[in-house]
Amino acid sequence: NHRSNTGFKNLMNVLEGISGKKPDSVDYEAVKVGNIKVDYIIICGGNTFPVSQNQERLKDEIELIKNSYVPILGIFYGFQVITSAYGGVLERLPQRRKGIFPVEISSLDTIFSGVTDNNVWENHIWAVKSVGNELDVLVRSDIGIEAVKVKGKNIYGFQFHPESTNAPADSMKIITNFLQ
């Protein structure tokens, strides 16, 4: 994550607002499963290099995702790493997708309890076009896959930004549902 990133700051504020206490933050590059006791992991932040074609550079993060025994939420870049870890195919879009866009929620997963608005805030240039068999696709849009869940684990990924101050109000329920 990038602690100076506006999205990261928004996420920390959201987490504090939901839980009533300031969450601890640890760079995921430094986290080794079992070495640090955590209740959950959120992988977020901007990217310094694209996930596509960089699995070797992301091997520690992929190992963390595949071996985690705690819930994980991947937002934007974290979503792309999760999908890549499980055979996802990413494609660079011809132009940045930025703004509020409609999506189709194709799953009744509890992560969407209370969510009634099918619009999300997006800001990215890579889209996930397909995923491996170990992932359930939860949300799609006109450009690709927008949300996934690892089968049999509490690992979720969202291409869109539920933590953004630009996001529809229902987006906050997704983070609340994850924490519960």
C-alpha cells in the first residue's frame, strides 16, 4: 500500500469509522503469514508496475494470499493481485476508466447484504477479463470482472473502490460486511 495515497487514507478513515478505533497498518510486503497476528488483511494502493506479467515480482504477495488463514480484502491493485494469483487474465484498457459505472451483481454472497445500488466508483486502466476455477465471480461490468471470492476462503477482491469518498453510499456496506 502507499500510505500517502488518498485511497489508503480514505480506507483508514472508513475502517476507523466502522470499528470505532484506528486500525494498525502494516505494509503487505513485510507481512509473513504466521509471523504477525492480524484479524484481517486489506491489500490496496496504487501500482508502481502492472500486475500483468509481473507474478515473479509479486511472489511474496501471491504466497500471502494463497496461504492466508485470515480474511483478505483486495481493492483495486489488491484485486488484480488476487485474480492473478488464481489464474486471472488482465487486459490494459484503451483509456482510463474513471467515474461511477453500473455493474451487475451476479451473486447473493453475504458481502453484499444491504447493498441496493448497482453503481460503483472506478479508477483504473487494467481490467480482469477471466479468472481461474478457484474464484467465484461476484460482479461483472461491461469491461470485465469487477469482484471475486476465492472458493472456500474469506478472500474477496474488488476492482472498484468502495472506500472512495466518490463511491455510492452503499459501497460502505461492502466494507462493513467484510469486517463482520
